[in-house]
Amino acid sequence: MCSLLPEVRSIVSPSLLSCDLSNIAKDAAQMLEYGADWLHMDIMDGHFVPNISFGPPVIASLRKANKEAFLDCHLMVTEPMKWVQPMAKAGASLFTFHIESEMPSEGGVHALIKAIRDSGMQVGICMKPDTPADAIYDYMEHVDLILVMTVVPGFSGQKFMSTVMPKVKLLRSKYPKVNIQVDGGLSPTTVDHATQAGANVIVAASAIFGSNDRASVIQSLRTSIEKYGHGQHS
């Protein structure tokens, strides 16, 4: 059982990839009404991952409809630097990039992080399930969130990979004050594995939107964080 510092909040971030896309603003508002903290937006370019999903126009429309929402944007794109300004202009709150993606030729990862920060967004760094934890150590001083994928990125509805939990546990031991997010296959039946390892930000898609009691699922996810990770909801 991990023990997080009080600064680390419990955060539930429903993934709108599984919502009714014809009513995305309505579903987003419902998530916030039901107690969600953030709204998770998966941005896919059809190259870094085979799927294509949201882009800046959708983010801008959602921002217009939900002016105060925290838009948690996960960029599954080959060249994240090209997306920084469009996403900032659209109203993204958090820009999470993959460490496995192509970095700027000048300045590399640090240049990308600086560009995100300078644009007014928070910075997240993401790893695929097979990427070792030490791939991000050199950049942790400058990021707000670590996203550990618990499925292969690109498609919703995959099975949760519990084999990734030792990496989450290692990262939590090294970075007790950083938000650690897990994404992929999270539900009330799998979330305890992630929160016991130290995750305090839970992304869930089909588990929420496929339920007849969405509010109950959100609360169940939060209860797990608060039970095992001492997350604070405020």
C-alpha cells in the first residue's frame, strides 16, 4: 500500500473517446455534474497510432461549451511540437506528449516542454506500457504529470495490463508529489491495482460511458484513490 503526500489529489478524468460523439458537450457537462475533476481528450493523428480521433477544432468547441473545465489532452501524435500552439489556442489545459514521439531537432524534449509551458498549458509526459521508467527521469523537474499507459495506445476498450504496475510503483516512490495518471482498461474491478501502486489520476472510458449509473462509477474510482493513495478531492 502506498502513502501519498496530501498535495496529491484524487482526480477522475473520464475519457470522452467513449462518449456519444454526437452529444459530446452534453456528455462532458454530465461528467462534471457527476463529480469528475477533468475531461480526458485523446488526440490521435493516424500516424503515431492507427486511429484518428479529436483535434484542435473539437477541443475549441468543447472549451466554448465548458469554459471552466480542465481539458486533459493526451497527444498520440508523431510530432507533438507541431500541435502545441494549435492546442493552446483551442483551450487545452494540459498537454501530455509521448516520450516515444519525434522531438524537435533543436533542444529535443526540453524544447518541447518549454514550448508547452510558455504557451500557458501544463505539461504531461507519457509512456507506452513497454517503455522503461528511466526514459523520463531527465525531464521530471519540468513536468506536472506522468501518464503511464496500461494498454497499447490508440483504441478504447482494451484489457487492463496489470504487468505495468511495478513501473507505476517505482515512479510513485521517486516522485511523491507528481500527479501519476493511468489510462487503459480502468474500471471499478481493476482500479485498485493502479491506486495501490500509486496512481492518483484515473482515466476511464467505456467503464463510465457504458454504465447505467455513471455517477456511481466515478465515485467508485475516486473511493479507490482515497482508500489506497490518500488522494484529496477538493
